[in-house]
Amino acid sequence: MAEETGHAMVVTDRDGRVLWREGNGIGAPLHIWSSSAAPITDSDSGRVIGCVDVIGCVGVSGRADVSGRADASGRADASGTCADFGGTARTPHPATVALAAAAAKLAETQLALRTHERDERLRRRYEALRGHPGVLLSATGRVISGDPGGGLGERVHLGERPAHHPGRHVILRDGTAAVLEPFSDGYLLRPAASAGPPVLTLSVLGEGTPSATYDDRARPLSLRHAEILTLLALHPHGLTAEQLSFHLYGDLGNPVTIRAEIHRLRGQLGKAIAAKPYRLTCTVEADFLTLRHLLSESEPQTSARAYPGPLLPRSESPEIRRERDELEAQVRACVLRHGEPDGLWAYAQTCNGRDDFEVLERLAALPSTDLRSAAARTRLLT
């Protein structure tokens, strides 16, 4: 519309830098500009992150084309940089004010939807942790889960960007100290005085980056290190280098490679890994082990929420592939057997469940007023 009416539509960042423009340009000899702008607020941080602005020329000193020449007619053709809107009104047309506000609101709605989707992915990983340790925060400090009494308020002030400071302390609004630890795409907030025996927490389900938290320090894991820790969690009595090598590489494995990787892992996790045989010496909380427990209790809704996706989907380890396939089959059978809509919908958000015909058919049969039914029908048609 901006192009057709001789207006320009501009999108800027929070500092006013132009990120994108559509329509006729600014630069002709003009007397009066009209501008209708609206801020764009990020639902996650609560901050203004940009602006959408509809700009029009309401009074010109002459005709201007792309070369900047002007004549006395006061109008520009399609090749010009501005157009005469008649008169010298100093206020924009009310429709442009509404248009700018609607465009900004649409952008905010899309941002809010993306924030909600990120929150759900993060919440599923959090709920897969046994005991729900700590309070779950978004990357901007917004409280997502784990504070039922609302004592922290809607947001925890993180101060300077804490991403490079695992284990740093923050002061809460009641004056107490807490420890902030990276967790997936957000943070876990734990009381500073809650130090106890070290616990190794593994997050290895889903398509995100695997991670481990130990001794109040969180760190991303390479695929190989995530595989080793997963295998050690599956074999609490320990494995030799030869056994680990076989589980990872099959008959082509080399124990020397495993010893080198274990050495690197012990540099990060210290006494959490013992040798002869290699084994985990601390309490282990892993999202896939929690899922196993929930499946044994036949809790379809909770199981589905605790399942963000397959176990280390990029792993080619024979042992991990068997565990991955078994968990996938159990989750799917559980949600189909019970037919509970929330469980079906949660499974449908995983990479394998997204196009699962039987699951989508069950969801499509929900009442037409249920938005999950419409989404399932759309997927079945594509």
C-alpha cells in the first residue's frame, strides 16, 4: 500500500536505525512530511525493540524524479520519490495512524507466539528433570515455572548478560542470594544455600544441544560426550573402555579414542567420573531416565510433556539407537492407548509426532472449536 500511495513504510530497531523500507524514498525537495509511527514491544523482555513508521509527503515544493529534479506542477510520477497529497495539512490521515498501530500489533502478536512456543519447549525440558530443581527462567529473566507462590514476581533482574558466567549469584527482590545456571535456552535459579551432594543433570532428549549441569555449573555437550554420559547413566555399574567403545562404534571402535574422550570429560566434570571401570560416582538425574519412570507409571499426559523429542537424534551409537527407538515407541503407544488430547497434542509437537497420521487423525476428531483439531486437519492436508 505504501508503494501505491506514494508513502514510505519504515521499520527501525530500538535506536532508530532503519532495518527495512518499502515505498517511495525520502530525498526530494519537500516542505512538509507526515509521519505515523507505533512502537513494537517484545513480549519476552517487555522492552520496546523497534518501530514501524508510515511516512507521507503532504506538501512539496515541486516535482522531483529519481535524479532530484523538480518542476512547478507539484506532483511526481511513479518514477519519482514523492507525490503531492494536496494542501499543506500538518497532521497525517487517521487511517495511516491506525495502519501503523495495526502493523505494530501484528508484529507483537507474532513475537508473542514465538515466545510462547519457546516457553513450551523449555518447560517440557524442565518438567523432565526429576524434582524440578530450581525456578525456570527465560533468557531475559522472565519466570516460566517453578515459583507457584509468585514470590519472585513476573521477572528476575539478571543484571549484565549472564550467559558467560555459569554459577553467578544474583540478588532477588527480597534481598536473598540465588545461583543462576544456564539451562537449555533459559536459566535455572536455585537458592544459594541449597548446596548439597553434587548432582549430575543430563538433558539429552529432543533436537536442542545436549547439556549437563554438575556442581551448580551448566555446560553444553558435544555429541560424543553426551553419548558417553548417556551410556554411563544407562550402565550405573560401569563400563570398560572396550565396552564403551563397542557401544559407541560397534566392532570398529577403538578403546584409545574412548580413553582420550573420558580424559577430556573428567577435565570438565572432575570426580563425577571414576575409572576401572568408567562409571558415574554422583547422583544422576537425566530427562530420559525420568521419562522411563513416567512411562512405567502409565502417565500419558505427563509422559508426553516430558518428551520433547528423541534421545540424541543425531547419535549412531547402536546402544543409544535401541534406547531411542524403544522410548519413542513407548511414548507413542502410551498417548494413543489413553487418547488424552493434551498428551496427543504434546506428542504431535515432536519431530516424529508432527507428521504421525494416526495421532493427527485422533486430534482432527476433536470438536471443531478446539484449535488443535484445526491444526491437525491442516497437517493432514499437507
